[in-house]
Amino acid sequence: MTRYVILGTGVAGVAAAEAIRVDASAEIIMVGDDPHGYYSRPGLAYYLTGEMLEKHLFPFNTKDFAQLKVRYVRGHAKQILRETHQVEIEGAGLLHYDKLLIAVGAQALRLSIPGAELEGVAKLDSMEDARRILQLAKKARRAIVIGGGITALELVEGLVSRNVKVTYLLRGDRYWNNVLDEHESRIIEGRLKEEGVELIFHAEALEISGRKGHIEALRLLDGRTLKCDFVAYAIGIQPRLELAQNAALAMDRGILVNEFLQTNDADIYAAGDVAQIYDPLSGRSVLDSLWGPARLQGFVAGKNMSGGRHAYIKAVPFNVTRLAGLTTTIIGTVGRGRDEDIVGIARGDSETFRALPEALETESNFDVNHLRLVVGQKTLLGAVLMGDQSLSVPLQKMIIASADISSIRPTLLEGKQPIADVLIRFWQEWRQHDSRA
Amino acid sequence: MPIFDFLRAESNRHTASSAGQVVPDSARCVQCGICTYNCPIGIDVRRYAWAGEAVVNSRCLTCGECIARCPRGVLRFEQTDLFVETAR
Ligand SMILES: Cc1cc2nc3c(=O)[nH]c(=O)nc-3n(C[C@H](O)[C@H](O)[C@H](O)COP(=O)(O)OP(=O)(O)OC[C@H]3O[C@@H](n4cnc5c(N)ncnc54)[C@H](O)[C@@H]3O)c2cc1C
Ligand code: SF4
Ligand code: SF4
């Protein structure tokens, strides 16, 4: 009987367990240090706004896990002993494995300014963090949010919906500048202002001050002092690499894996936010922090650990999310460069979103609905769609399938006709002839 | 055909309603549970979204609440071939 040990109880770990379970005799052990086990991490945003209760964020119940026949070991994996095929679990001793999956995810980068350790400074990584934010929000009156990407806005919106007055600090001159274009940033900023959020640009937080552990103010580099009693931040994430590092596994910014999601140790695999995966689109190994890819990677790793041989083909990344209440689809390659508000990569983000090749762009807006296309020589390379989402699925399908859009390319770039109309007509035609639709 | 798929096809046959079925696109789903939470009769739509299967439940009202509430555009109505089979 083969013993499979999965480190991490996130979506990658659970998907791997499902894939391995096809073999009824396999012994599967999941090790996790999150007291809440497996839950929807993206769902935490809806928990903060009050749209969802905590108890509804758990996709699996105990019966589901029983059916999967996984043994759960609650604990923190401290180190991997490769020679003896063992993992050391804090408080639970040594655990033998035949095949091991590292699916420990990524964690928020810590704010490192003086005062960041005060009670009343929070990040959003886990259920515990979300609980703590809600607890603090009860007493808070004035909050400051630092950072960028989706998570920073989720913090802003969560706090606004809990009737906390929010000031949002941005380092540069606009929101999420390496994925969104200027117009898109302004749409989001405008909506935040309408919600009563104060935005301060070119703001570099220098120090948080407080008394008896409680926050009183935040000082900016330009000398201004902002009164506040709560600071929340989302300045980027980083794969949890300690285990791989100590075990001398090959790594770069994440754990390096081949297309079978195997590390340089044939019995150790990695999947999800912790893994750095070869991307045929950009020719580089990239990091993602996306739920869908994490699940698929976990699944493929599980299949391969239990004797399969399936290559994981990194798909065009896409994310549908809500930015300042506006549903937004981001697909493929849409931006470039660095965002000053984020170090590395953020939640719900992919490095591919920013690998902008030489390409032309075309845009159209009406009211709050907005569509931007990144047009390559023959195909669409990426798109940002805000508001009305009827084009979301067509765009996703056409971009993933590299649909040949040569016939409408001039019309799209000319910009005389609304690009949404041109696209819909093309889509209706294309879907009849292409099985990938 | 695996026995499980066979059973699924059987149950499809008598539950597809005239408005079609709720069908998920799993790759978009983040398992947040908003669909399940908002279904007026308590169908666990999230589970179907995870499995990538149409919501096969004879109690489904095809009210569209889950589709409307899903923040990720995972769900849609689809007229299924199986329904056509039933109608014949
Ligand atoms: C607030 C927020 C918003 C997000 N929004 C989106 C979004 O809009 N769209 C999207 O696609 N994705 C989003 N994501 C990202 C998505 O949730 C992740 O990509 C996904 O959860 C990654 O899954 P994983 O299994 O790789 O890692 P995780 O879900 O992080 O799970 C890893 C698990 O391992 C455990 N662990 C870590 N170290 C150890 C150890 N040494 N020993 C034992 N256990 C350990 C952790 O406690 C954790 O439970 C969001 C995430 C957050 C937090
Ligand atoms: S509401 Fe949408 S994203 Fe959330 S679990 Fe249901 S189908 Fe998935
Ligand atoms: S259509 Fe209505 S009844 Fe059917 S699953 Fe969705 S919410 Fe429930």
C-alpha cells in the first residue's frame, strides 16, 4: 500500500486527494496547520462584506472527507527528511511518506514599518485573519488600507460595509497600474470615492504609532499624520518556501516543477500557489495565485503521484472578480511592468497578466461598462471587461483557443464601430464552426 | 460507460425542465458558496459546480437565483440534448 502525504489543506491539496482516491487502497494523509482546514479563500471577501456567513464558506463537510478516506493530521510541517522519506510535524513527530505533495500555498508579505506589530494592524490571508478584521472593525472608526491588487480593495469594501471610514493609500498615481490601464484605474477610483472612501496618492506609509498597543495614527513620508485606529494591508504575497529550502529542493520564487508537477526529487511534487510553473505563453516559469489553476495543478499532481503521466499545460490565466462593486474579467496578457503597491504578486493575480508583448490595444466604454482588448497579429492576447459580463465567456473561449481574428482585426483597431458589437458578431459566427467554443 | 455516469444520465432524463438546466463552468468557480446560500430550496449548487455537472435535482425551480448571484459568471441555463431526448 502506497502512502501519500499531502502538506496543506487548501484547494490544491484537496484536489490531489480526490485524484489519488481513484485508487481505493491508497493511504492518504493530509497535514495542515490552518485550524479551519479547507474553505474558500476567495470567499473570505464576501464574509467581510457580510454577504456570507463563516459557516457557508466550507465546500466539504466531514462526510465528504470521510468518503475520500483521508486521514487528517492537524499540525505544522517543519521539515522534510528526503533520505528517510519522512516529514517532521510539529507536535506529532515523524511521518513516513512514499509520495509527498507540497501544497502549502503562499502567504501575505508582512508590512515592515515601525508599529506594524501593534494590535489593530491586519492582513487577509486566512479565516483567522478575516475573523480578526471583523472583530477589530466593530470598534474601529477610521481605518487605513495600504497596498494594491484585489485583496486591498476587498479590505476597503469589507470595512466600508461595516461602517468604518476608510482612507486608501496608494504609492503611485493610480490603482493597479500594471494590470489595468489608466482609464480602468480611474473607473475603480471613482467608484471608491462614491462609496465615501478617501484616496491618497503618492502616499508612502512610514510609521504607525499607538499607545498601550492601540493604534492612534499613521505617519506618511511627506510628513503628514493621519489619525486612525485600524490599519489593514495587502502588499503582495510570497510562496511558503521554508520546507523546500531546508530540503534543498530546486526553487526560484516558488518551488520549481516540471510539467508533471514533480520537483527535482522524483517522490516530491508541488502544486498551487507555492509552485512555479513553466508557461508556454511567455516562455518563462511564472507564479499564479489563482484558485482554478491551483485546483487543476493539485489534481494533475495527484494523478501523477499515483502512477499517471499527465502534463499540466498552463492555461491562459483569467480571473473574474469584483473591483469596487464592479464585476471585472481579466484574461491573458493585459498589462506590463511593476505595481508600486505590490511586491511580487498579489492574490487572484498571475504574472502572465503583465507579460505584455508588442501588441495593439483597442477600447470602448459606455457608462460603467468597459472593454479593452489586446490585439496580436492574428489573435486576441488579452482582455479586461468591466460591468456587463455578457462577453466574458466568449472572450475567455476565443483567447484560450487562440481564435484567428484576422478578419475583424482592422475593424477592431479602426475603432469606428463599437468593438463589443464587432466581437459578438464574430463570436456568433466562430462558435458555429469551432468545437472549442 | 462507468456506472456512475450511467446513473447520472438516467436521472437527467426525467428532471430536465422546459427552462433547461443550470450548468456550471467549473474553471471559473472559487467555491464561495453564494449560489448554495441563495438557492430558495437549499440545493447545494456549489457541489455541482465543483463536479462540473449540471444541477440535476427534480426540485430545482429554474428560478435563476443561483445564476444571478454567482459573482464569477460560473452558472448559466442550458437547454440540454437529454431534454430533447425526453421530449421525443
Ligand atoms: C483574500 C483572498 C482573495 C483571493 N481572491 C482570489 C480571486 O479573486 N480569484 C482567484 O482565482 N484566487 C483568489 N485568491 C487566491 C486563491 O485563494 C489561491 O490561489 C488558492 O487558495 C491557492 O490554493 P493552495 O491550495 O495552493 O494554497 P492555500 O489555499 O493557501 O492552502 C495552503 C494551506 O497549507 C497550510 N500550510 C502552510 N504551511 C504549512 C505547513 N508548513 N504545514 C502544514 N500546513 C501548512 C495553510 O495553512 C493552508 O491551509 C484569493 C486569496 C485570498 C486570501
Ligand atoms: S457562487 Fe459561483 S463561484 Fe461561488 S460557489 Fe457558486 S458557482 Fe462557484
Ligand atoms: S435555479 Fe433556483 S432552484 Fe434551481 S438551483 Fe438555482 S437557485 Fe436553486
